[in-house]
Amino acid sequence: MAGTDVTLLQAIREALADGMEDDDRVVVLGQDVGRLGGVFRATEGLYERFPGRVFDTPLAEGGIVGASVGLAVGGLVPVAEIQFLGFLHQAFHQVSQQLARYRYRTRGRFHLPVTIRAPYGGGLRMPEFHPDSLEAQLANIPGLRVFAPAFPDDAYALLRAAIQDPDPVLFLEPQRLYRSVCGPLPVGAAVDQPAGVRLRREGEDLLLVGWGPTVHTCLAAAGELAERHDVAAGVLDLRILSPLDREGLCEEAAVRRRVVVVHEGVRTAGLGAEIVATLQESLSDVLSPPIVRVTAPDMPYPPGRLEDAFLPSVTDVVEAALKVVQAS
Amino acid sequence: MAGTDVTLLQAIREALADGMEDDDRVVVLGQDVGRLGGVFRATEGLYERFPGRVFDTPLAEGGIVGASVGLAVGGLVPVAEIQFLGFLHQAFHQVSQQLARYRYRTRGRFHLPVTIRAPYGGGLRMPEFHPDSLEAQLANIPGLRVFAPAFPDDAYALLRAAIQDPDPVLFLEPQRLYRSVCGPLPVGAAVDQPAGVRLRREGEDLLLVGWGPTVHTCLAAAGELAERHDVAAGVLDLRILSPLDREGLCEEAAVRRRVVVVHEGVRTAGLGAEIVATLQESLSDVLSPPIVRVTAPDMPYPPGRLEDAFLPSVTDVVEAALKVVQAS
Amino acid sequence: MSDLDRRTTGGEDEPVRFLTQDGQLIRPDLPRPPDDVVREGLRLMLLSRALDEKCTILHRQGRLGLYAPVHGQEAAVVGSHLAIDPAVDWLVPASREQPAMLRHGWTLDRLLASLLGRIDAARIPDDVRMLPRQQAIAAQLPHAAGIAWATSIQGGRAVTLAYCGDGATSEGDFHEACNLAGVMEVPLVLVVINNQYAISTPVSRQTRARRLSDRALGYGFPGVTVDGNDLFAMYEVTRQAVVRARDGQGPTLIEAMTYRVGFHNTSDNPSLYRHPSEPAEAEERDPITRLVAYAVWAGLLDAAAVDAQRAEVRAEVEAALDQALSYDAPRPEQIFRHITGGARDNQPDG
Amino acid sequence: MSDLDRRTTGGEDEPVRFLTQDGQLIRPDLPRPPDDVVREGLRLMLLSRALDEKCTILHRQGRLGLYAPVHGQEAAVVGSHLAIDPAVDWLVPASREQPAMLRHGWTLDRLLASLLGRIDAARIPDDVRMLPRQQAIAAQLPHAAGIAWATSIQGGRAVTLAYCGDGATSEGDFHEACNLAGVMEVPLVLVVINNQYAISTPVSRQTRARRLSDRALGYGFPGVTVDGNDLFAMYEVTRQAVVRARDGQGPTLIEAMTYRVGFHNTSDNPSLYRHPSEPAEAEERDPITRLVAYAVWAGLLDAAAVDAQRAEVRAEVEAALDQALSYDAPRPEQIFRHITGGARDNQPDG
Ligand SMILES: Cc1ncc(C[n+]2csc(CCOP(=O)(O)OP(=O)(O)O)c2C)c(N)n1
Ligand SMILES: Cc1ncc(C[n+]2csc(CCOP(=O)(O)OP(=O)(O)O)c2C)c(N)n1
Ligand SMILES: [Mg+2]
Ligand SMILES: [Mg+2]
């Protein structure tokens, strides 16, 4: 399919299929991932194409994650879907106590090549829990890697990398982007090894930092800043939320000196706070404070049709950027 | 008991007993809280003194928190014990999706006067999970209040306040301090309403910020800084981790300009990051950066007998403080 | 309960059933609900069906978000709810028990307001002893156990009637709630609406248990499987369970065997995972058809009266919709309220 | 399995039992393990008891951290484990199945090293198909289901033998694991060591189920309650379950009725919650006494040989302890290893 543009959802589907094709230890499990192909159709076609390797599980997230631990110990490479990231809390004990710590607990005797995929993020007017962004809590769990792609090629490359990773990876899929973002797949075997941050737009006046859905919020804001305010904003895509590429982040921040970080998770103890803390620790002489956070407010996710007042908007980012630029 | 010094554990026991005495809707539930009086004896004597109001539950944390939601809806005021905070992950879905959001979901029709008590923190050479500090994850859940006392009087006052609170409170009990910290109980009815931060030691050169067990780490470090380095460090006890008393924090930080924050939770996306982010947002003109974090490293809690290399030590705090003082 | 079991079924494996599909009592000695209860039940079932139809249309028109229909499951929901007293008892729904919520006192206009996002108008009134719909599967069950436990601690008379789906029985929450309810012997009646599917997952992939009611033994209380398309059986079995609960004899688990005739919700496409003959066959066991047949046979209503009632409930839905639409459309600032109570109920940070 | 049930017990409510407390077969036609299996079992039980004694002393001397004894439960653990083949099968322990871990290939010095915090020496060898002890109650059960599921996906022969306590059966993890194991028909044998307590909580406050084995029905596989102080019954029931599992007939739940004679762990004080007469009575049903009586009666060993073996296992424990103490004491930098693999296995941030 190289050459043609695909959606982010198709990229995920391709990565799953190619991952299963390349390594027959890879199995797919989760609620409704088999015959239905997942509620978003991310696993469409796999059930027919890989008989005996795609499993509809009972409705129990703890069981899905816990069984994945066992499947990995038993020699397989499970790729589990949690239907929506919000429901990972039903499995949080298996994630934090088991999945993330098994290598450590056993002094390397068992490592767990498990990938957990989960759609997340707002914008689709979903019911409660379905749009929750839990990345800050995941980043607070050592032993886990957390990937959050924002583009089809990256979704493909990162998911392939997640499946190949000898350790557990939480793979966060921005559901709003599933069908709304298009782009090419990485060509052939030239799938990058996942490295750190990526600059998605050049711009020297300040740096907008986002991941997953807010990369696109930042890009739109950068467009508006350039057009209407003559401000050149660079946009940095964090991509890998844990472990953080602190070096790459600091490098891009240092040359621009002004930073705005944008996320859909709630503000307090959000991952934005870590970005701020990291930057001010390494670059306190260089940066022009304050680093501003544009985030969801500290409250439960509101009913879907009212989410616009809750989510960070392009306007919010533009305003924050102007404030930062004017402050110094 | 006013007048005599009590341990932090006794203060908690008193607060529970007085809370039950004052309001007969208060019930106590949890694993082994009845006849045994809890594994730390925090509920000792309540089973006999308040017949039909203290319940040993089955071994199921989700059930304990979930039933507490129902008990509250049904007109009672549950005070539930989770045997160790690490096991709150078994109930995380009930905490984040239910307990924290019920008032919001029902537009105020149901509010949940539930207190969840849980011992946490290191220093007792405990097995895995038992010493985990999850406060950053809890602070990332809107709708919850999180209290973390460090002294007996505060433990008493905050627990009374938690029980009286019309909304859910996570009450974090620093297990290392249970029997090692003594002090008076607040006198009679003169139990403060819980306000914000408290300065536990004066000192103008810099501010050490901690909560729960690390307040004492900070106090010891401040002692050493004064004696051996002629540095006057103030020590701020955060007390209430959510919602944060941002104003009080900023006020104390502003007058000292230099800040070190100390916690036992892991570094990345820890609550320390939020403190740093908050301070630099409000006080970027005033502070002398960087604000330094002294935390546990990003790794699973190690086997108990090796925890000293993991936990922030007095020496770590002293070193960080000297670095901060020398930097400006 | 096992007495009843034997009295009403051929073999141990058959669900409790009182009515044939033609609306005849299987045996004349079987109890039947009082006539006014039958009438109320039929009316609620028709109303529920009309509501499903309307909401599906509104969704297609883009005027209403996700909707999960009750179609095919009406007797299971209505028959069980008819056995409790909304003035005393608690209702803990899962998410598609619309007629139970209505009978419990949440008026149709408020229910529609909730589907239309009129969040403040949709608030459950203070005197309605009911929890809201639950989006986290099975999470309501520990709450139900807790409410019932509170009743027993306080020495009250209330029974808690809770619902969940077949899929929900796989969650840890189901287990922890049932086990706690058993240990504390709380007045809980749990109705598992076994509609054969959890989204696309058939119950055969959900569990290897022969019957979900077999779970009850492992919690130390009675479990019984009932024909969920039979209003009479659902009513009688639930009624007995409610009596037991009120008498302090603890919980009962009732598995209602029924079928989700429609889609999981308005965003689902069942043709991807089940043959269209399956719902078509299920339609032949339609619970409304069965009850209408009884009602006509028993002389409670004639066919014309049934038609009139169909028209009446449709008009009722239209009127309630107008009412719901007349409530204030939600304003953004509303979302910042009710995070915590009292003086703290302010704009959040951020 | 229910056949066995009826063959060996008076009533439906009695656990499966083969041996009287005097070490006599209840009926002559009951199967008994081969003599060498009995000898191996007795030796392991004596070794386990000696280990308990030593570790308790070491704890009192402040040389060893928390220790959870097996005292009283040895036949339940050893009898079930004797039925699997460590070269092929997987062991998933809870936390106090020391003799099973030893028989599975984790040598005594390594086990002691783990208790002494010699973390690297304690590492489970690559060829030992066993998970480590689990501190989060019941969390190992979904892992066990997953391992067994992997075997069935791969078409292997391995059976997974998992353990948990009576308290663990209340956790959601127990339920989700059992249900999944049933649906996927995995080769899992789950032994619930019902030692009557979870710390201070008696099983009567843990569940209202008459027997924990009754849970199995709700997952669609066999469940059986066995006298856990009877090595013969434990061995035979587990052996049959292992055969079923290996034949692709799915999981079995075995409830071993036994008693925690000692404290929950070395920091517990049982006199706060149970009368001393209770463990005293339980001692009269001591599983080692029972097996010794059989062995002597059957001429496998005489009393002097038993005494010799007691001395031998004590010496074995002492030697293993010396060995364990000879391993490097843990150095702080060791704790920073094995967080993630490969090139990333470095010092963490912070
Ligand atoms: C904890 C959780 N996991 C997954 C989902 C997604 N989900 C919504 S409905 C549903 C199926 C529910 O099936 P069942 O319990 O049988 O109820 P039914 O829809 O048939 O009424 C699933 C998996 C959810 N809402 N909550
Ligand atoms: C999830 C979890 N909750 C609570 C605890 C604390 N705890 C340790 S052992 C124990 C009792 C376990 O009882 P049981 O399962 O019967 O095993 P036994 O100790 O009797 O062998 C408890 C509550 C824990 N370790 N894990
Ligand atoms: Mg269903
Ligand atoms: Mg036990």
C-alpha cells in the first residue's frame, strides 16, 4: 500500500496485519476484535486472515491485561485491545502491578512483549469515560512505555515497534484522528526505529508541544499564528510519552526559548506539568518563563455535546502563544 | 486525651471514634478492620464499641469502594480502609469513574460523603505494592479530595474533616509515621477546618516542600542545613494534595525565591512536577530557578531491604538545597 | 425458587415460563399478575417500543446522540420492575432499562431530556430512588449491593432492584458485588438481562456456564433462569425474590433469557456479526405479541384497544419530546458545576 | 469428578477424603499413589515443616523479613503438586506454596535467598516453568489462565497448576480468570487452598457459598472439594484434573479444605481474632501425622526412619541456608537493573 494515502485507522490495521504476518507468535485479543473487527474496525479482516490467532474475549479488562501477561510468559506476543482507554482503569492493577513490573520482579527471567492498544481523546461526542486521557497516570508507572502517534506513518511505525518491543507498550490511538488524518505509510521495510520527539512544523518564535490529537490543535494554531499574528510557532510532536525524550525536547525548546504545552488530559498532575518541570530543570538559564499549559480543566469529562468548552481549542492555544510571546 | 501526646496512629483511631460518636450514620468497613482492628490496629476497639457499624469485608478492593458509593447513596457515611494504598489500583475504576464523578454525573442529585483511608509510603521494609505512593495519579482525578497528614494533630483534624466532607476524600496515612511521630491532639471542639499549606519550620533562604513522610525528611534536612551549612530552610507541609492550595504555596515560595520539592512517588509525572509547574506559572518573575525535585527514581519500588537507595534521603535533600542556594 | 422451577418447566434446563407464545398459560394453576398489573405492563412495553422507534429516527436525523434500544427485552425489564414499589424500593439500572426508569418516576420528558443533552432538566428528582444509567459495564453492581446493605444496616424495608447485561457478568465488579451481597445478606434482586450479545460477542464466548443463574450457587443465594419474554414469569419470579429480600433472606439472581432484536446502539451494525435470520426468528418470540395475545384472550383489551394504546403512547412520546426540547439547551458554563459541593462548587482550575 | 465425589464420601456435603486421621484408607478400593510418590510427598511435607520452623526463628532473630508459613496445609500443596510434571507443566503459586516451588525446581537455597533478599541469586532459573510468588492477592490467576491459554493456542501438552487462597476467591481477578479459562477451555488446574482465613477474616465472612468449589459451575467446568489434609485425595483428584486438562477438556477447580495452624505471617497475632482452641483442634488433623501413620502402617517407613528423615530435612535446611547466605548480599545498585530490557536497562531517571 506504499504510495497511496491511508487513514490513521488503516495504518493501524496494516501494522497489525504486517506484525502478525512477520511473527506468528503475535496474537490479537480484546472485546469484539474478532468477527466485528473492533468497534472502530481497527482489527477488521484479521479474524479471517489469521485463523486461531484473533480472539474475542469476555467483557473483562483486568482479564484481558492479566491474560496477556500469561500469554507472553507462555511464549506468545499478545496485542490486546482495550475498547476505550478510560476502561483501562478496570485493569489498572494488572497494568501497574503486573505488566509493568514483571521483568523487574523476576530479575529479567520473564519479560513481557505485550502491546495494549486503546482509543482515547475527545472530539467525537462520546459518552462518559470513552474520551478520557489518562496518559499522565500511565507515565507515572515505571516499566511501561507509552506511545501516542498523531499521523498514519507514525502510527504504523510505532505500532510495529510496540509489537516488536520486548517490554510492554501502551499504545494510545487518538480516536478523533482515526478517519480524519491521512498520509502515506512508511515505505517497505524502511520503518524507522522509534526515536524521540519530532518537529512537525518549523518556526523560531516559540514552541508548541503536543501529542496525539493536540499535535493537530497545535498545527492549526501555528497556522493561525503565522497568518494572523505574524508569529512563527514550531510544533513539536512528543510521540513517545514514556520514557520521555528529554534531550530532544530540551533541544527544540532551547532554540526558541518560549514554550506552550497542550493536552486534553486534565490540568493538575497532567503530563504537561512534567514537560514544564523537565524544561525548567534543564533550561532555567535559557528559557523565557513562564511555560504555559493549555489543558482540559480539572473536572470530569463533560457530556459529549458540551465537550468543546472543555477541550483545549485552537483559539486557546493561539491566545496562550501570544501571551508567551508578549511576556518577553 | 487532650494534653497527652499521642502517636499518629492513635490520633487516627481517636478521629474515627469521635467521628462515629458524633454521627451515627458513620460506618467503618474494610479488610480485617473489625475483630482484628486492622493490620496496623488503626480501627482497634471500634468493633466492640460500635456494634453493627464496623464491618470486615471480603477481600475485594473494588467491592469496598463500590459498596461505599452505594452505602453513601443509601444514607450512610462510610469510612473505608484499603489495607495498603498500592491495592487501590484494584479499585481504580470505582475511584475514578464512580466515586469521583457521581455528583457531577447526577447534577448534584447524589453526593458521596465517603472517606477512603489507606496507609502508604516507604521505610518499613514492606513487600511490593505496600509502600507505593500513588498521590500523583490521585491528584489527576478531578472530583476527589486528597489529604496527607504528617502529624498527629493534623491527622486527627483532617480525618474528622474528611468524614464530615460531603464529597469523597482519599485519606493517605504515612505508615512509617504511625508510631514514630508523637504530638498532642487538637483540643476539644477546636478542630480547625482544613485550610491549605502549613509552614512547619521558619527559614528565609529557601523553601523545602513535602507532604506526609517527606515533611519529616525535609525537617531533618532543614536541621542539618542550619547546623552544618548555615542555610535557613523553611519547610512547607502541603497537607492537602488535591485541590492544591496554590495561593498558600506561592506565597511561601515567593518570599524565599528558591524551592526544593520532595516526594516518595516516582519522579516522572509525579506531584512534584505539578508543584514546579504551578510555581513557575505564577511566580516566574520572582523565583530563582531551577526548582529542584528530590524524588524516587523512575522504577518499581525495590525489595524492602534495599529501599534506602530508592527513597529520597535527608542527604539528597540537603544536597539539592545547597545546589539551589549556590545557583543564585 | 427451585420449587417454582420444577412446577413450571419440563426439564431442569428450561427457563421458568408461564405463557406460551400464543398467550396461553402453560398450566392453569400458575399464578398470574392482577389485571391492572398486566394492563400497566402492556402499556409500558408499548411505550418503550414507541420510544425506541422515535429515538432511532431522531438519531438518524442527527438530533439525538447514541441510543440503545430495549426492543425485544421489554417483558424482562417491565415484568421484573412491576414487582417492586417505586415509593420504597431502589432501582439501579444498567443502561437500557428505559421502561423501568419511567415506571420508577423519571418522567418521559426528563428521560428524553437526558438523551438530548439537557443535563439539568434530566436530573433525577430528589424523591426518585434511582441511580442514573451507567456507562461503565457492571460498575453499578457494587453500588446496588451497597445501597441494599445500607438498607439492612438501617433496618429499612427497601429492596434494591438492579440490572445488568450478560456481558456485564464477566466483569470483576459483578463478582465482587454478588459475593458481598451474599455475605452481608442484603435485600438485593439482581436481574441479568441475557440478550445473547455484548455488542458482537455472543454469550457462548462470554462464558462457558450453562446458565448464568448457576453463578448464584457460588455466592450462596438462589439463582433462577426465566423466559425473559414472558411478562408473567418475570413478574412472579421477581415478586418472590422481592418477598425474600424484604424478609431479610438475602439476594436473588434472576437471569432473564431474551434477545436483543435491534442493534447494540445506533452506531452498531449487527449484520457484521450475525445472520439476519437470527433476529428474524427472535421476532417470532416477541414479548409484546405474546402479552397482547394473552390480554385479548383474557378479555382485558380487544385488538382495537391495543391499537388505540399504540397510538396513545406514540402521542405521549411526541408530547414528552416537545416538553424535553422546551428545556434550556445546555450552555457551556453548565458543565463547570457540580464537581464538588457547597462553596467549592466553582469554576475549576485550568 | 462428581463420580469420584460420590464414591468417596458419605454425603454430598463432605469433602473428598481417602484417608482417616489414623492413616487408614476409608475404603480398600480407593486408589493410592505409588509408594515412591508417597515417600516423596512425605519428605517434602517434612521439609516444608522444617523450613517453616527455621524461617520463623530467623525472623525472630531479625535475620529474615516477613515469612508466611505452610504449617497445616502441606498435604494440600504437596498432594496437588505431585500430580504434575515439572519438566512439562507450569506452576503459578500464590505466596505460601513453598514445597510446590521446591519440587518444581526452585532449589531450597534459592528460595531462602529470596527470603533473605539475595535478589539475583533468587532468580528463578530459565528452565523452571514457574512464576514467582505474588503479593497482590489473586493477581496471578489471570496470568495462569493466560499461560494455559498460550499452551492451547500453541497445541502444547503443558498443564498449568495455579494456587490461590480462600480470600483470593473474592477478588475480581479470580472471577475474570476463571471465566476466561472456561470460555477458552484452557488446560488449567486451579487449587484453592481454603485454610479458613484471610488474615483475620474467616471464610464465613468471605463468602456465603456453602463450598468454594460451587463457583466452578458458574464457569462451566468441574469443581470439587477435597480434604486438603489428605495427601491421597489431593493427589488423586488433581491427577484426574490434570488428565482432563491435558486431554483438552478444560479447567478444573479444586477446593482444598485445610487450616492455617500458624499465624498469617510473622507480623500477625492470631490470638486477637481466634480462640487458641481452634488451631489446637486443627492440629489433631495434622496432615503429616496422618501420612506418617499411613506410611508406618503400610510398611513404607518405620518410626525411626521418619525421625531420621526429620533430622535429614533439618540438616538440608541448614545447609541451604549456609549456601543462601554465601550469595552476594544485595548491593544498592542492583535495584536499578531489569526495569526494561536491552540497551534501556540502565539507571533510571531521578
Ligand atoms: C467497563 C466497560 N468495558 C467496555 C465497555 C464498552 N461496551 C459498552 S456496552 C458493551 C457490551 C455490554 O453487553 P451487556 O452487558 O450484555 O449489555 P447489553 O449491551 O447487551 O445490554 C461494551 C463492551 C464499557 N462501556 N464498559
Ligand atoms: C489485592 C490485595 N489486597 C490485600 C492484600 C493484603 N493481604 C495480604 S495476604 C491477605 C489475605 C489472603 O488470604 P488468602 O487468599 O486466604 O490466603 P492465605 O493468606 O490464607 O494463604 C491480605 C488481605 C494483598 N496482599 N493484596
Ligand atoms: Mg447483552
Ligand atoms: Mg486463606
